[in-house]
Amino acid sequence: MKANVRDSGNVSIIELKGKITIGSGDIQLRDTISRLLDVGKKEILINLKDVTSIDSSGIGELVGCYTTVTNKGGRLRLLHLPPKIQDVLTVTQLITVFDVYENEPEAVASFGS
Amino acid sequence: MKTKHVAPVTLSIASSFDNIELAQFVCDYVLRPWSLSADTTHAISMALREGIANAIKHGNGGDAQKRVSLTLQVEGDVFRMSIGDEGRGFEPENVADPLAPENRLKTSGRGIFYMKTFMDDVRYDFSLGGTQVVLEKKLVAEEPE
């Protein structure tokens, strides 16, 4: 998995590409979030558009990152959820935990509220 | 939908997560003649990956010396895969419900739930030592355009 981070205002956008599966990308996501929190960046948007596959470990990492960011007083939101990942989040009732957006400007603006 | 049978294809892999990709490749190859729907392909892939990851992590405790077996078979329009490990087995009834409010935000514990959700039937056999999980799914072909 590749993770590219860029800023839009005070929002850090993490663009993920590839698989978030056990042994491949799950730890990398956690490390990326940790580095952002270490430098005080707490408004985080994860773009999942180019994520090709996710498993329960990847879902666990997303949940863990959400909890970590929230506990630090930040906010973590999701952008461009592929249908298969939406299915995987829906069946475990996690879709209601995350704020999900289909449009980047709208997602970035949501952090202003 | 083709109804030909596929004689069992058996794979024995070392307990390394990298080998999940190998198992996925073999499974895709076995099922290629069926031109499966995207939903069926995703369901089988999800269950395969969860089953092998569980066998490596929980069954074999990540011990690279222990093996994971995978058997793939098609009978009629039913796909069956069996995943075996060399662990000590477990009690399925003691597995926590990931939908329970107290478990919803846990970082693990969803693998078996996903297998049950995405496959038609999931059962366990502990009679051979270790855990043998047998998963079945009716094959659904892609709709012709």
C-alpha cells in the first residue's frame, strides 16, 4: 500500500493506494496517522478511492485510527468509499461510525463545522 | 453457468501472510472458467483471506514451521474450500460478537463474522487436530450484457 499525505487548509488528506490487508498496509496506515498526530495535525481525511482490497485487519486499523484520532481531540473522516469497502463496513455496522463523503471540497469544508 | 466439477486442488503453505496472495492466485485460477459475478468473487476472496489469516495468526500462532492447508473444490454450482491449521482448535461459541456495542470499536475480532456473512455455509471440524474450517458458496455467474 502507498500512502500520500497532502494538506488542504488545516485538513490532512491521506490518499491510500493498493491493499489494506494483514501484513500489507495495515501497520503503514497506523504509522501515517501517528506521524500526523505527532506534529499536531488532528483533522484527517482518508481518501480510499484507490484502495483495491481490505480485510478485517485493514478494517481494524481504520477503526483503531478513528479511535486514536478521536481520543486526541481530532476528527477522522473518509472520502470516496469503494462499494466493496462500503459493504464490509456496512455488515459490521461500522458505516454509522464514520462520516463518509463523496466530494473532496465538501469533505474538507465539513471540518470547519 | 457451467456445472462441471473441479477435482480438489490442495495447497500446503507456510504460515506467512505473504502466502495469502499465493492462495488467492490459485483460487482465482480454479474459478476462472465460471466468469463469476463481482459480488461472488469478492465474497470468496474475503472469506479465503480471512480464513487463511486466522489459520496463520490464531491457529498456528504465526509459527512459520507450521503449515496451512487449503483445498478448493467445485461440485455442481457449489464452491467449497477447506482451510486447515496445526493449532489446538477453539470453541466457536466463545467467539465474541463484533456487532455487540461493547465490541463495535475493537480493532480485531471480525474475521469469522466476515466469513459467515460472505459465504453460504461455514462449519468447523476439529477431529483431525487443529482447526479445519469448511466454507461453501453457491457460484453465481456474471450477468450477460
